[in-house]
Amino acid sequence: SVEPVTAPRVATTESIRLGLVEKLAYAVGKDPEHATLQDWSVALGLLVRDHVVDHWFAATRAGYSKHGKRVYYLSMEFLIGRLLNDAIANLQIEAPIIEALGELGLELKDLLGQESDAALGNGGLGRLAACFLDSMSRLAIPAYGYGIRYEHGLFRQRFHDGWQIEEAEDWLVSGHVWEFERPEVKYTIKFGGHISFDGQGQTHWHAEQTVLAVAYDTPITGWKGAHVNTLRLWSSKPTEILDLRRFNSGDYLNAAEKLIRAETISRVLYPDDTTAEGKELRLKQEFFFTSASLQDLLRRFLTEFSDLKLLPDHVSIQMNDTHPAIAVAELMRLLADEHRLPFIEAFEITRKCLSYTNHTLLPEALERWHVGLFRKVLPRHMQIIEWIDYHHLAEVQGKGLPVSLDAIRIIDHGAEIRMGNLAFIGSKRVNGVSALHTELMKQTVFSEFHKIYPDRIVNQTNGITPRRWLYECNPPLRNLLIEAIGTEWIGNLEKIDAATAFATDASFKEKFAAAKRQNKLRLAAEIKARLGITVDPSALFDVQIKRIHEYKRQLMNILETIALYHAIRRTPGAEWTPRVKIFGGKAAPGYHIAKRIIKLANDVAKVINNDPIVGDRLKVAFLPNYNVSLAEIIIPAADLSEQISTAGMEASGTGNMKLALNGALTIGTLDGANVEIGERVGPDNIYIFGLTAADVADIRIHGYDPRPTIEGDPVLAEVMRSLVSGEFSSDDNGRYHGISDVLYSGDYFLVTADFQAYFQRQRDADRDFRDSSRWTERAILNTTKVGWFSSDRTIRGYAKDVWNVPVA
Ligand code: 26M
């Protein structure tokens, strides 16, 4: 018999040095003399991967999950970023690695920088999924992440003359060491065609197109390597490699057509995170990964059990937004058509296995599919959805509750399929991602459902992994915390509250400020390298990093920047708090206003940064290609965190949590998780301003006229004039007339309505920042009071309220 690896290997300086040189030779094919940094980085990745694999096997063999319940997290997006440092940190093998590299004349940080950033997600939703994987491993929950192995992740952003340019992203070209291809793990996925029923009660789906979903596995190491889960991503491949008949007849291009058609499905991530456009390829992607995942988990279940009625005891499936909501119909199809269960039983089982997380209330982001397109791509699922809709409506009518049936139909007016309603009806639990958001879900989109199923909607406020978002990205603060309170907080972030006692300790304060300064110097160097802008590291670093959206109101921040600029120019001799406005974020390629907002920020930056009267009092830096790796540099350096969405529109936010944990004070509206952050840090340690969600709802009912607000505020009025005068667009005076028009005519996101309150709170921040000792105390309290926002806490909540699984 073959001896398996039994215990994880131990990392010593010696073993790492020898291992590295061996990997470099036999896996990379280079000798040390000719190796590039990239070669060394791959060698180190492969070596660290060996350590990860030891733990992976150990975890699996420990039999933790024997006949237990498994969690399946289905997500269109996993925004994982780089993995090398994450693995090193979780396995606690940094010291021997640094030492071994030193002996080889190499620096760890240089090798880490070589790894490509896996950007298989748009923003918050995808990054949340990645934090959840980390926490599920931390808590030893036997879980699988399921998603798509996009060949191209989110586009790379660069600026040309201040305008956003998108370029294809290519994360796989330089060799991704973290995945294992599983060519034997593959499933057939069908599209299109027609359905027939035979006399024996069997349903047949005669597909128009079939492709294969092939598995690629990435191990996800939990804290201290105690548990390792698997992220399984599906890649689409043709069922046959080549059409030989066509090829032999000389028709080379058409012979390759099937291959291209098949591989197109997992080719590229859709770069939009607001508008749910009804594109056929997108629907195919959603079904592709959902079907493969369900087939895979059913196969795993059936190797252990035979009675599918037991499925809900052993399987919990989480739908990350409605993107995998087709799971409701697909699980029913697999149970009924393939495993011959009666529909009604299949429906019962389905509703006990699935749960759904909602991430937005924006109507344009709620997925809907035209019935015609849907029937063409998924003819059998159309029938199943019709059955569910009919059956569900009858069930509700039977209860005699006073609800609007129109609101709970899946098929809206016979024309469109509402995926939110499908997901809701097919789920055991439906959750929102912050207390406010969950309340609004109950009152708005799902109010009728909430009357029928009062226990179904639950809240699970988002969280972030403290490993990546403090321990890994902020070594100076990490080391200070360890010195002060030990290491407990890394695996149990609520323990970070122990450092609250040091908030007024002179020596701790000094070291905390020094750590912040060190991080600011690192960011200043990055700004210099990427933009050529010199910034003063003692200035207030004011950060807004997130996707560009009107509701997130980057525009309000830019208008405030202009107002401050005007004020500085008017009295340059006054007492100014030097500020650096830092922006990062991508606009969806088709979102024209968002792209113009980027151009405006860059135009404003150009004028301000080159105005000698202003000097160091104000600088503006829009860093291109904001991604996870850049976030890891910006966040530890922030003093002020901009969370200024129109109240009621940001479901939760998670950047707000990362910034607060790293000692930035928030300036924000009472929106999403800001509300809960404010409750924990206290009103003196956060700058809350503006309309509440209730105010916004009220204004929307009565109608809002921006004109008197603008004209009644001389500061804002001057800013508005500068937009149309060409002060920031001397090469094209008309460039910002459109933006001005949007603000004058309706201003749906209420930028002008909140402007004055926002401007005032910014001046409060200016004043407070000048008392650096007091500011440091408040920054410390932000770090020590937000331990609750660990994704470990969030996952404990899901485990208890949604999945019903035990945790470590
Ligand atoms: C939909 C259809 C077609 C193409 C793309 C999409 C799509 C992709 C991502 C739609 C929405 C997407 O993401 C929404 C999102 O990121 N929501 C954010 O989720 C975070 C985690 O819960 C919250 O913190 C944010 O407040 C919320 O905006």
C-alpha cells in the first residue's frame, strides 16, 4: 500500500531554502543564476502550496465532516486577490521564509508583488464571498465555494487624459500556482433545444448545445492551518475537442467553432455590478456554474447516502445574490427528472436546502429575464418555474392572507422572470447584509413575502476577515497589537477590545501614530510611483475607494474638494489642515455618467495639484486600477474613510469596516453598516451627517427641487458655477454641463441636499485632525471597537440561523 502524507511538514529556514532551490529547478526549470523575481515567486508559491496541501489532506482525513452537513457557497464572484501572503500568514511560516530568502539574497515583499491579483469579482459581493471562505476555514465548517474560473477577471483600468480605459485582464498567463485541475471531475451542461415526455413518466431534454464543466480546486487555508476548505471553480470545455469531419474536409474555422462557443461561457467576468442586463451569455454563465455545482454536490451526497429525502440534513446551499437563483429550478429538475422524485417532494427538499442572500434594493440591479430568452436557453426550467409559480400561488391563496398576489409572482405579467421572487420562494432563509438593509427588505421589495413568511427573512451583518485586512496588510499595527495584547484577536477579533485600555496610554498612542505614519509613507511612495504626485505624509489622508456609482456619491466628494479649493485660494493664509484626497475605483464600461465622474476627479486633480497657491494644503490623487492588492496598501494609510452613500442605498458596505479596523475615522451617512459601526465606536468617533433613509423616502414621495438648495448655499452655488464655466475643463467648457444638469434637474441621489451638512462635517474633521493626540485616541478606538465586524462573527451567524451547522 502507498503511505499517504500523514502530518503537515514543518517549516525551518533550512527546509525552506533547500525546498526553494529544488522547486526553482524541477518545477520552474531555472537555476538560481538565471532566475527572475517571477521565477522565484512561482517557486515560493509552489513550496508554500506543499505546506497548504499537507493541511488540506490532514483536514480531510480527520473526518471532521463524516456524514455531517456540508455548506455550499454558490457565487458568481470570488474576489480573492493574491494568495501567497495569505497562505504564509495563515500557516504562520513567515519568519523562516524571510530568513531563507535573505540567505538567497531575496526579499519576501518583492516576490509577493509578482503574483497576479485574482480579480474574479466586481466589488463588495465578490470580496465578501472571499472573506467568507476564509472564515469558514477558520471555523472548520466543511464548506465548498463554487463559482466560475473566468479566464479574464475584472478589466484593468488605466487613465488616458483622465478618462477610464479598460484593458483585458490576464491573471492566468504568468502561471497561477494555487489551483489543481481536476480533469476527471466534469459534468455535462445542456442549453436550449426542446422537451419531450415519454409514456413512462420520463422527461427528456433534447439540448441544442452541450458543454462540459471541468473542476479546478483551490485550497483555502484557515487560521493556523487548522482547517482547509476547497474553492471549486468551473471552466467550460467542449464535449468534443475537434470536429474531425469538418477539419478533414478543410473547413478549419468551422471545425473550431464548437470549441470557441463552449469556452466562451467561462471566458470573462461581466464587469457590471448594478444593472442586470438581460444578456444570453450571462444567463448561460449562471446556469453553467449552478448546474455543475448541484450535480457535483448530489454526486458527493449519493456516495454516502441513497435516500434523497435526507438531502436537507446533509446539504446547505447558499445563493450569493440571485445570480445562482436558477438553482431552485435546477435542483428540482435534477431531483424530479433525473432522480425520479415526485415534483411536490422535489419542491419540499429544495426549499429546505437553499437559502438566499440579498445584496441590493436598487430596482435596476434586481435580475429579471425575458420569458422568451429564458425559454430558449432553459426550456425545461421555464416549465418548472411555471409549475412553482402556480403551485406557490395556490398555496398562498389557500392561507387566505391579505397579500398582493402580483407582488409575489415569479413570472411578472407573463413577460419577465423575477429571480428575486424565485430565490425567495425556493429558500429556507433569506437574509440581508446589515440591520438597516434587512429592515428595508422587509418594508420594500419583499414586504408581501414577509407577511406570508414572517420567519424567513433574517439579518446577517457583513464582516471582513481580520487575517487579510489587518494582520497581513498592516504589519506595523499588527505588531503593536501583539506587543500590547497578544495574538488572540487574530483568530477572535472581538478580543481586540482589550486594546481599548491603551487608547489613552501615551506610549501606545505614540507607537500607534508611528505605525500609521509608516503606512502613509508607503502609500505616499505608491502615489508618487503611479501618478508622480508628491504628497505630505502628515496631511490628513481622506480616502474613498469603491466602485464608481452615483449612489455612492463620489461626485459629492469631488464637489466638496472643489469647495475646499475655492476656500483655500480665497484665503491661503488661513489655518488649513493639509489634506490628500485619495480616490480609487472602476466604473462599469457602459456607465457613462460614472466614467465622466472619473474624468471630473482627474480634471479637478490636475488643476488643484498644479496650483502653486494651494501647495501642500490640498492634493488629489485618483489611483488607477483599484483592486484587492491596492486596497491592502491604501487602507492601512487612511485617516478618514468616506462612506457617503444616499441613505437607504448601500446595503452594507465592507470597505467601511476595513478602514475603521485600520484606524480611520468614518465620515458617513446613516446607511448600511455605517449605522452599526457608529453604535460601536460611539458618536464622538465617527462623523455622521445628512439625510436618513426615512428622510430620503419622504423626499422621494414629495419630490425634491434642488434649485433653492443650490442657490441658498453660496459655497455650493460657486462650485456649480465652476462646473459649467470650464474652470476644470478649459479644453472643453461643456464637458460638465451634463453633470450640472443632473444635479439641477431632480438630483435623484440627493447630492445637493446633503452637501452642506457634508461640507460642515468635513470642516469638523479638519479642526479635530489638528489635535493629533486626540485624533490618535479616536483612531485607536475605531480599531479596538469594531471587532464585531469580523466575518468570523458573520459566519457564526449563518451557521446558527441559516445553515444549522456546528462551528469550531
Ligand atoms: C448582475 C447581472 C449581470 C452582471 C453583473 C451583476 C452583478 C454583479 C455584482 C450585480 C451586482 C453585483 O454586486 C452587487 C454588490 O456588490 N453589492 C454589494 O454587496 C456588498 C456585500 O454584501 C455590500 O456590502 C454592498 O453594500 C453592496 O452594494
